[in-house]
Amino acid sequence: MDSLITTGALAFRDALPEAGALLGLDLGTQTIGTAFCDAGWRFASPGKTLKRGKFGADKALLEALIRERSVKGVVIGLPLNMDGSEGPRSQSSRAYARNLAALGLPILLWDERWSTSGAERGLIEQDMSRAKRATRIDSAAAAVILQGAIDALAGGMF
């Protein structure tokens, strides 16, 4: 199967006719935040924060998580500029998605503007220390990204 890479939630949803667990990724330059959602697309939860390395090593770690959680699709944060245009970081996320296409899963590139600030607010509301927030921010941001995508998927807002 050719892997679908899209920014359209409808096309992504159509590639997953029976729903299924999803993996959310927040790609940083040094880490990858992960998050997972249930098969019914109700809620996203932060996962592990992975140290980013060479792509082959990253892919092996992600494949293990995908097998462990029976993931049916991947949502990758797409870092758009505030005006909606794409810059170098967006192109990097698109390239990462193209490399992950070898996994054979549908991939949704989802607007991640405000995800880190939203995650930071949530962690502050939990009265989490600055040091602890620093270790959890990437996976929390991945959960914000994934929650936004599954809200659109489940609610029909495309």
C-alpha cells in the first residue's frame, strides 16, 4: 500500500475506515514528543519523549511503539508560520513524513501553531515545576497536536 501523506483530515479519516489508535509526533531538533489516542479517537495522552538521532534509529523506536500500541495512523505536527505559510521547519516535517511513509501507515500533517504554548499552560495549571515541565513539554505538545486532529476527525471539521 502506498502511504498517504496529507494535510486533509477527511482524506486521512477515509484512509482509516475503522478508526484505530493513532500516534502523534511533535518533532523537535533534539527530541521527538510522542502521544497516543484510543481507537475511538476520544482523547490523546502524552507518551514518551524520545532523543532524536539518525533517522534509522528514530524509525526503529517509532516502529516499536507502533507495534506495541497497534497504531493505525500517524499525526505529525506541521510548524506553520503565524500567517499560515511554510518555512524551513515545515519542510523538515514534510521530509520526515516522507521518510516515515515506508511504515505503510496514513500520515496526517497537522497545524501545530500554539501547541507548545497550550501544552505549557496545561503543565503550569498542574503546578508542575519548571524542571519537570522541561522534560515533559514535547510529549505534552504532541498530545495537544493529536487532540486537535482527533477532535477534527471525530467531529467532522475538515
